[in-house]
Amino acid sequence: MHELGVVIEVVKTVENFAKDNNLTQIDTLVLQIGELSSMIPRYVEACYPAAVDGTLLENTKLEIEILPANILCKECNEVFKLTDGGNSCPNCSSENIELLSGKEFMVKEIIAC
């Protein structure tokens, strides 16, 4: 499970941000995870308590937002979810498509007390 190592790095980054901005308490950490990300949300949630143990984030809540896998058709400029059209545009059936989003893993928000 590579999620633990990644979440530990996120915790370090958030702690550095808190220190740089004179934050002494954080209530909630909001992460965004794309549908196609290598990070599995339920594993992130499962390892979060171990990753924050003994840190400034020890008593924080974790919120995860799932970002859809959006595709752009380069022929008709239609934007659609990957699940809506598979490997072709549901509007014009072109397979000339580009992934716009869905692989993200990022800190969206740090909510201080």
C-alpha cells in the first residue's frame, strides 16, 4: 500500500505550511483524488490515522473529494466523463480524445480552527 508513504509526505507538507503561516491548530484537511489516480480513497482514509499520529494533524478530520475523469473530444470540443463515452465521444463518435482531469491527487484546503 503506497498510500501510507504518500499521506505521510502530505502531512509533512501541511505541517510545513502551518509552521510558515503560524497555524497552531488545523481542524480539517481536504484532499482531492481523481477517479483515475493511483491513490485509492478508502486506503487513504484507512492509513490517515497512522500518518497523523503524533503530528500537528493528529486531531484533524480528513475529507476526500473525488474528481471525475473528464475527456475532451478534439473533433467537436465536447467534454464528457470517461464513463459516459468509453474510448469515443458520445456526441460525434470520434476517438480523437484527450484526458482533461481524473489523475489528480492534491491538497485542496487546510481549514484552521
